[in-house]
Amino acid sequence: DPSVPGQPVTVSATISAVPNAPTDGRMRFTASSGESCFDDTPTPTSVFTATYACALSFAAGGVTTITAEYIGSTAHAFSAAAPVTHTTTANTVFVNGFEAP
């Protein structure tokens, strides 16, 4: 889970629908720190499920909350997942050859 600032982090969400998985629509991933990305091309994982994914990069260290929202399509309605957290560790700074506290 932890990443370093600037490192791309792949986020994904799987959506289920009956009678069939979405083949269109858009998934939006939004971080509480302001970053966001979209995926318009779901990958089918079964008859009833499809996975959306994209990459976020965080500029600073800290803990952020990421929310996935399926914006919907003509056949499937809006849906949102419970938020998850991600930790980005700050780059280590060395002072006089020693790690700074």
C-alpha cells in the first residue's frame, strides 16, 4: 500500500450488474488530496462483473482517502464504493549523512 511521492499508484474497482456487466460508462477515482483519474474502458471479469482501473500519483506524503464512483451509462445507474485509504511516505531526507527525524 505505501507509495512514495510521484510514484503512480494503480487504483481499481469492480462493479457488478444483472443481467450483464457494464461494457461502457465511466469510473471516477477521486482522492481527498485532490488527485483524480478516470477509466472509460472496463475489463470484463465475468458475465456480471467488470473492472475499471487507472493510476494516481500523489505529490506529498500523508494519508489520503480514495473514492470510486461509477458515473453510469444508458443501461446502468450511478454507484459509489466505500472510501479506502492510501499512505504516501515522504522521501527520506539525509542531513550530514544521517537520516533526519
